[in-house]
Amino acid sequence: MARTIKVALAGAGAFGIKHLDGITKIDGVEVVSLVSRDLDKTRKVADKYGIAHVTTDLSASLALPEVEAVILCTPTQMHAAQAMACLRAGKHVQVEIPMADKLADAQALVALAQQTGKIAMCGHTRRFNPSHQYVHQRVMRREFNIQQMDVQTYFFRRTNMNALGEPRSWTDHLLWHHAAHTVDLFAYQANSPVVEAHAMQGPIHPTLGIAMDMSIQLKAANGAICTLSLSFNNDGPFGTYFRYIGDTATYLARYDDLFNGKDEPIDVSKVDVSMNGIELQDREFFAAIREGREPNASVAQVLPCYQVLHQLEQQLKK
């Protein structure tokens, strides 16, 4: 029987709980330490999932010799520094998207991962959602080539609240967080690197200090194009909706569901072992640790996305 991989998870908020739920379905993995800023709330989550060690200090979890791997679901601004701390402590790490909010930090993380030889992965969940996997498999079998992707990422988020309706300690960002999903997915699905990128943004929010609306255009080396619209001002419906327009079909991806261009459902339940993208990315992380290989969505693989985000940020500053 394979050894149990013992894990520390940092961030007991909405996304951390999604990872905890996913891990309960994966054999041979045990979360042994939970880290978050509010000790009482963290204890309640830990009790629910049977996690013995609770702390507000990531370094306390990293000091546990039994911890082999760490999953980071902490605020964006902490991702790069915490991921590098995990690597320096000799732990494998999966950091939630984005792996950094500055290109230099993303580059430093990739360099450190290569230096330490540890598994370092970023949670680009769209690569793992069965609806997008279905399209990717058709692309890789040369049955479908993307001509255009149209993507809408819409929320109503004019205050710092998380997905559970609780106050956040940090400010979310359309470019460095939400656009990262689509910039990476477009290159991955087109199977071609982004060679041209343009962006426009709306007014800056007077208290949050971020643009609440943004439009991005991308072009891949193979000629495929992508148009991405993002908003924190949209009063429903919420979420991200994808339209793949190709040479042999059109696909509409809505959350975990996939439809053809006539809005007829496509069964993607057999694409992978689960319909839960978070669970699937966690499965990939732990499989890569066991097999000693680079995971899909390694920090090195997704670095080109952050190079594009940096380019777009420089445009928006002009």
C-alpha cells in the first residue's frame, strides 16, 4: 500500500474548504495541519475535518517533520512568498491561482522550484474541469482547432467580501487573478503560445483602488484569438462562461457543464474520475509527488501566463 502523503493547508476560507472537501475523496492523503488567521474559526473547520494541528503561523506547519506537502489558499498578495517558504522548508507546494501578482515574483518562484527539485504547482483549475478537458482532448487528437474563444467573467463585488459572504482581509484583482484563468486556458486549449495581447480598463474604484471592468484581447501563434470581458460591477448572473468557436464545432462551457452550439448538453461525466475540478487538480498534485514528475499546471508551465499579465499591466499603466 502506498504511503500516506501528509499535508498542511493554509487558508481556511471558502477555497480552502473546497480543497478539504476534494481531499476527502482522495485515498492516501491526510491533512494534518490547518493554518489561518482567525484561530477560533480555524479550529472549527479543523474539528469538522478531523485535523489535529491548528495554527495561525505557516512556519509552525512547515516545522512539522511529517508534513510533506502544502496547499496554499491564502490571499493573493501572500502566494509567492509563502510558496517559496514552503520550497525552502523542503515541502512540495500547490499554490492557488495566481502564483504571484508580480512577474518578478513568479519568475523567482519558478527558479526556486527548479533549484530545490520539489513539486511546485499552481491551481489553474480550468485545465482540470471535465468540460474544458473534453475540448482539450479533441484539440490534442486534432479533431478540433480553436478559431476564437469568447469568455465572460462576471461578479458583483464592490466590497471586500468572499464567496461565503464574509469580509476579506485583501482586495481581489481582475487582471492578476481572474484574467489569469483565461490567459492560461487560452494558450493551453489553443495549444499555442500567446504572441499578442491588448487590454483596456474602466474607472478605478475610489476605495478599493482597482479597475472594476476590463476587456482583454489575445492572439496565439497559430492565429487563434480570444476576447475576455471581466467585471466586478455585474449584478448577476455570476461566474465565467466560455464559448469555443472552432473549425469543426462550437462549444459552450458553463461551470462544469458543456453544450454544443445548439445548446444541447454534452455528457462529460466520464472524462475523468470526478466532476470536481478542485479535486482533480489535487489528484494531479499528489500523483506528481508519488511519481516524481512535473504536474500539469506546474509553476514553470504557467509562467507564460504571468508574462502576458505583466505585459497587459504595463499597457494599462500608460
